[in-house]
Amino acid sequence: MQELGNAINESLSESDRIAAAIGEIKRSGYDVFLVLEATIGFNKRDESADDESEEGETEKTHFESAGKIKLTSQDQKFLRALKIAIDEESR
């Protein structure tokens, strides 16, 4: 899973199209912050799961990752406008 994350990050950072778009935004006088979220799900396949899937009863596994983020004053203003509370400890 880590390898997949690294591959996605590498492909984005090497993209000429993304670099050109970010460059144009910066030339217009803006700072650029790019944050992407990906949800990757997978289930281990085995014979018993194949038998159960025919009956419609398979067990699902869910993985989550949480980290700290830095919010600018603009981010905070936008979230307040949407009436979204910010948990100061998670920042």
C-alpha cells in the first residue's frame, strides 16, 4: 500500500501538466497548496471468501489514516462560513 502511495505521489510530482498549471497560478500572484485525498480499498482474496461471495456475505476491511494539517487564516474563514467547527487539537 505504501508503494502505491509513493507511485501516485511520484507521478503527480513529475507531471508536466500539473507543473504548468501550478506555474501559471504562481505567475498570477497566488501561493499554491495542493492537497489530494485518495481512498484505496482492498480485500484479501482466498477460497473461503470466494465461496462466501457467492452467498453475498463477505467481510470488508476498512483502513483510515489521519494526520495533522496546517490551516491558513483563509482556510479558517472559509470553514467558519460553512459553519464547520475546527478541532484545534487535530491541527
